Amino acid sequence: MAKTILTVDDSASIRQMVSYTLKDAGYTVTEAVDGQDGLDKARAGRFDLVFTDQNMPRMDGLALIKQLRALPQYQSVPILMLTTESSDTMKNQGRAAGATGWLVKPFDPQKLLDVVRKVIG
């Protein structure tokens, strides 16, 4: 069975690029338009990996990670930040919130897949 990935980003073009890259590699992808939408979909489904942007309306990435980590079913699920934010301060906040890793936009599709394979196979 294909691994399922939730990708959360308010940019439709980024969601499409991430989704295309992952689907092309055989993963099942669900898209969410912001942190609140991502949280709602995460509660309703079961995902092997979550990608989230940081800067989004309604709920940012750090708040989403904290909310997900509070749910028993997401305490050990890898959560990767995919964002334009690259400061050490922001990365430390991400780690403190429970992020597994960090990728900076624009992303290289091959690098994205390498990271996904490393964390979920």
C-alpha cells in the first residue's frame, strides 16, 4: 500500500509541485490550503508524513506542528517544514515544536524525494 502524505501550504503552485513530485514517485497525497485545513484533514485521516509551510493564514506551521504533536496518532509521524524561512532561530522554533526536518523553498524535487525516502521509505 502506498504511503500517504499530507502537504499543507497556502500557495497552490507549491502544493501542485510537491503533490506532482510525490505522486510521480508513488505516494498518495492529500493537500491542505492552510494550517487549520491541514489539522482538520490530519484528524480525519491517517498520514505517514506531513509537510507544512510556516507562513499561512488561519494557522501557521509551528502552531500546526504543536497541534499535531498533541494528537496521539501524530506523536511519532515525521513532520517536515517546507518553507522560505531559513534562519537558525526559526529552525530552532521548528525543532522545539516537534518538526522532524526542514527544507527551504524553492525545493529541488530530487532532494525532496531523498528526504521523504529517508524518513518514511
